Amino acid sequence: MALSALTAISPVDGRYRSQVETLAPYFSELGLIHYRVRIEIEYFIALCEWPIPQLAGVDPTQFSVLRTLYETFSEADALRIKEIEKTTNHDVKAVEYFVKEKLKDSPVEPFLEFVHFGLTSQDINNTAIPLLLSDALDTEIVPLYRQIFMRLQELAIQWEDVPMLARTHGQPASPTRLGKELSVFVERIEKQLQILAAIPTAAKFGGATGNFNAHVVAYPNEDWKKFGDKFVEGLGMVRSQFTTQIEHYDMLAATLDAFKRLNTILIDLDRDVWAYVSMNYFKQRLKEGEVGSSAMPHKVNPIDFENSEGNLGIANAIFEHLSAKLPISRLQRDLTDSTVLRSIGVPFAHSVLALKSLLKGLNKLELNQAALNADLEDNWAVVAEGIQTILRREGYPQPYEALKALTRTNQKITEQGIREFIDGLAVSEAVKGELRAITPFTYTGI
């Protein structure tokens, strides 16, 4: 069966491909191969610039020519590397041979044995993968989280003065304001984005077991630690100083955990907005031709928030496994990280799907002021807290108990009932005036 959007096993490469295809240049097999070629080329250039004595004959004008190998990298190039891999049975060695093949008959041909000089595969992989992830986050993923942040900020400002009945434990509670409740999520997202931005992009670059063994034996007088630091920093990352054959992935795990926290916050948001829609606080703008239910024509389901929640859940399950597994490797190396890292794009793809659904849902929301007002009007008991607090201030005997007795009767508490209670209090008229000013619409704090 030929691979297509209909036959793909994963929905991110099938049903949802069009929504996440901008991630392919980073997380696909082609993307990984592309970044491996980039690292091989930049490493060779770095050796020339250091310089290694045997590379003194490389003309620096060739560097731009070398860089065209990854700057113009094509699917045909990737297929050639896969063809070489059929013989080598080693994906990174195939990249090395591809680079040498492309540079044959060029001015740098006499120096080709310095391609991949002294390196192990993980020097390439553990530099390429954090670099491609960093690029994907900067260009495709973090901007989507910022779009959610900014849209919530806009809605929080738009609805900052809208009073709303709060619910704690699912029960009517002291009123709040809709804008403030959205500001809760604005602040949470902002803080997590700040934490995310502070996590360094770490790479491993140090030879077969992290000690530059091969480099040192060939050139014992070179400062290979300084070289490694300079090379990795030139790519916009930091080099982990003490490693085994592989990066220990602690910073990568921290990044994945940061996205898991961001997604958890958005799941919380999805569920809250879903509940507000079910309570009729929000209506959803209709699009001509869309169907809410195959059986019930009247329904407009909050599917955007449900799709968002579902995809965030899948993403977090994978983030959880990656961040728990990657920092663990037996002794100096096992291959469990290699197969796991190939799925690093999957949770980000599900996150992107979720963010797009959430943004679509937020943009369809319309405030149903009448429903919010009706709920407040129907719950005068919630002003009891404010009344008893003023009575405490005035030294009134057992005000909490008095309000408890009033509000826990089987009779519904109405505005009239509250007014009669206030009228019967042995307090001054000035205090009674304060108490009468408390309504479910005004008792919203700051």
C-alpha cells in the first residue's frame, strides 16, 4: 500500500498533515539528515579556521562553497544518503560519505579525511538534534504559544469589567470578573514562556566517550576543550562539558518538561472554557455549512476546545516519556535514546494541532451577557461573605453563624431576603447602607 495522507498510520502525517507540514523541515528524516550535513560542514570549516596545520592549504573562499551543500540541500540529496546507507548500514557514516562524494574533484578534495575527523556519530546527532529543535521552536512552535498568550490578553482586557459568578468545588462562590479569570491563564503562560526561554540549548561534542581522545592523540598540543566550546557556541548553543558518548539530555528534558507544563495550563483553559460554553456564558460563532452533530441539528459543540485538550494530552504523554527516559543511559552509551529521539517531533506536532484548535475556538467565542447576569441574579447567597466580613469589622456578635443560618435554609436566597436580613440587623444606618450596596454584580474585589 502506497504511503499517502489516507494510508499514513500516524494522524500527524495523515489526516492532520496540512496543519503540521511546516514542522517537516525540522523533525522529518529529511530534516535530521539536512542538519547532520550542516554540522559536518561547519565542523570541517571550524577545523580549517582553528587552524589544524594540515588544513592550512584550504582557501577560505571555499567556505561559502562548502556551505551550499546544506544551504541548497534537497530531497534528492537525502535520497542519495539513504542509498549510501544501504551499504554502510549506518546513517551518520552515510552522511560523511555523501559529503566526501559531493566534494570530490573540488579544491578541498586533498583534505577530505578531515571530514568527520575524530568524531563519533553522537557528536553529529547530539549537535544536529538540539539545533533543529531550537530552530523549530523559534520559527514554528513558540510563536504559536505566544499567539495564544496574546489572544487571551486581548480577551482579558475586552472583558475585564464583566462580572461573573465564580464556582469553587462546582458550587456558587464569591463573584469574580471574566477578564480576571482569563488573566490567570495569561500570567501562567507568560511565566512558563520566561522559564522556557532561560533553558540553554545544550549539545555534546567530545569524541567517542566525551574526552576528545582521538583529537588529543593526533594533536596533543591543541586546546580541544576551547575548540569544542567555540564550535558549539558558534552554532548558538552551549557545550556540555562532561559527557559520555552521548549528551546527558538534562537541558532537553527541562525543555520538554516546560512544554508539558505549558500544555497542562492550556488543558486547564480548555476545560474551563468548555464549561463556560456548557453554562451558556459563551456562544460560538457559526460557520456556514458546518455541522455540530450528525443527529441533532441544533447543536454547536465546543469541538475546538475538545480537540485541543485531546491533542495536548497525547503530546504530554510523549513529553513525559521523553523527559523521563532521555537522561538515562547505561554506562557510557546505549541506543535507547537514538530510537526515542526520532519521535521528538511527534509531541510538538500534536501541540501545534492543539494550539491551532484552541486559537480557532477562542476566536469563535461570543459573550452571552444575559446568561452571566441571570446566574448572578439567581445566586444572591454569594454576598453573604461580604456582609459577614463587614459585620466582623463592626464587632457584631457571631456574624458568620448568622449568615450561615440565613443561607443554609431550604428556601432560596433572593435579593429581597438579603434586604430583609440587613434591615433586621442591630447596626447603624450607615453600616446598613454599606451592606445594601453589596450585590452579586458589585462584589467582585479588585
